[in-house]
Amino acid sequence: MYIPDPSPAALASHLRKTTGPDEGAVVFLGDAHKDAFSEWERLGAETDCPVVVGLFPGVVDGAHWRHEGAVVLSVPVQGRPQVLDLTRPVPGPTEASAAASASFLVLVDGLSEHVGKALLWLRDRCGMEHVCVGGGAGRRSMTPGPCLVANETRLQDAAVVIPLAGQADLGVRHGWTRTGTSLVATRTDGAVIEHLNWEPAAEVYARAVEAHQGAPVAPDAFAEVAARHPFGLLREGREDIVRDPIARTDDDGIRCAGPVPENTVLHVLEGNADALIDAAGQVGAAGKPPESTPDTVFVADCVSRQSYLNDRMDEELEAIAAGGRRNDPPPYGVLSIGEIACDGTGHLEWLNKTTVRASLSTSSETSPEGSG
């Protein structure tokens, strides 16, 4: 549910009345509350259930998004959340980890340079048979800082893994398409592409965009061009994984919003508002329907989609709400800084510029077929 004017005290009272003994609470705060984020440390101590809080660029309330307010999800849990400090070697799994749960909700500091470490942990512990869904927290200004609360502690450079009980059905779409230009990331360093096709990455990227659009790219237009032309990491038989270029480095490399493995084949992508909105509308319709109506529909929609769509963002959220199955509840969730998705049939991935939708049910049986 959406709470327009939240406070830790009022929300604690609400959770004590509404959250069952086998449930946990996840609180998504809009960016308007960033200056008072420290106040949320005490929320868990004032409730009788595990509580995780995340600060996001925006929250999704049905067919609308908002800077202010909180979205609160009460979800069936199977153990307490596990916190991963991404600045240190990550620990082994707790009893609440992969062996005990069929699905996970994951919140991570989307501005951390160590997101890849959280993905490796999840891949090692959860494998491909578990459904994982989540998103990157952080301030809309993209300024690093504490953005998660778990165990009554504010966290930065961290991830929180929440083991869920019941069924999770996942859909993933983005709608960006290939321009026809493919490149090879011949030298990378984490999230930085240093060379494309054995040349400085920014120079090669600019030439590729110029060839596609038939006009030169101005030296100071990198951010504008990158918003329209992200990279796509090749995935055969399905949509490429979008990787958002976010800055040109001093030595003509390109910093991306997530890791790029060396020797990856990249496509230069393009999009338009209609295609993105249409793709978002399909995200709830894929795969085999679950046997029961979900209790909760969670959405992580990339904040860069909102920046791209601007005043058409509500159209995208309306499409997501309308594209679900009959009798689905309205979607609630976040505008995220990166998205996490694994449908239980393939690899877990860190995504950019993508819409992820998860139907969560208290049913103990998992969906027989993934939908991503």
C-alpha cells in the first residue's frame, strides 16, 4: 500500500496491527525523505517483524510514481533478511538462504562500485532454480550515501537478501532495439569499458552513433546521446541485457551502470517512447499463469526510463497495471537504479533501463514455468 505522509512511529503502529507472525515488511521511501533517512533506523525495533527500508529515486503507486511517500509491502518470509557488506568478503549463507527458500527479494545499493559482488553471491547461493527479484536503491541525485536500513542499521555499499515463502512469478522486458552496430568490449575494468574493438571506447562509441544517426556527435553531448543509445549485452534468443553508459572517463573510456565482462559482444541500442511503453505492458502477461491470484505485485522500473519518457511515464505504469492477469492487485514498487532478475530458469542478471514485475503469492508451490 502507498502511504503519502509516512513517519517511523506511525508506520510502526500500522505494521504491528497489519503484519502477520510469518510476514516481514519492506518499506520503499521516495527520495523526498532523504534528509530524514536516519530516523528510519529505529523502525525495526518498534515492530514485531523483520523490517527492511530502502530509499529510492521514486516509488510506484499503481499507475503513478511519486517522489514522496512510502510504499509498504507485507510479504511472507522464510527467515530473517541477510545483510551483505559489499566492501568486505561476503559471508556464507545463513539458514535462511538458498536451501530454505524458493525465491528472494533483493535490495542493493545501486550506486555501489561492488554490485557485482552481490550478484556473485546470489548466483553461488541461489543458483538458477530460485526466483530472485529486486532493485538498486539510492538518491535521485546519484550521490552515494546510506540508502538501506536492516537490523536497525543504515547501510551503504550493501545488499539485503530477503528469503520469501510462497510463489513468485517473474516478467522482464525493456523494449530497446538494436541499431545494427555490434562492438566487442576488448578491455574492461568492472563497470568501465576501456576499449571497444581495441580502440578507446568513447571514440568508437561516438563513431558508431554518428554512423547510425547520420550526424556528428558533439563532444559535450555524451549524456544526451547515451540516454538514447545504451549498450545491449548479447543474449541469444531473448532481449539483450541493457547496460547504461553514464560517463566518459578521463582516458576516453566509458563508465557504465553495471559490470561489463571483457570480450562481451555489445550492440548499440535505440528506443522510442511507444516501444518502451508497449514492452512494459507485456511484462505481466508472459509465461504460464499461476494457479492463484497473487497477493502482491512488485515492480522495479528503472529511473532512467522515467527520465527518458518524462511526462509519459504514467502511461508506462498504466500499461504495467493493465498488462497483468485478471484480478491481479495494483502494482507497487520503486523507480530503481538498476534491476535484479532471475526467473528460476536462467542466470541472475543486473539490468539497466528495464522493467521487472513479480507476482508474489502466499502459496507454497512455485510456478512450474518461469516468465522472464
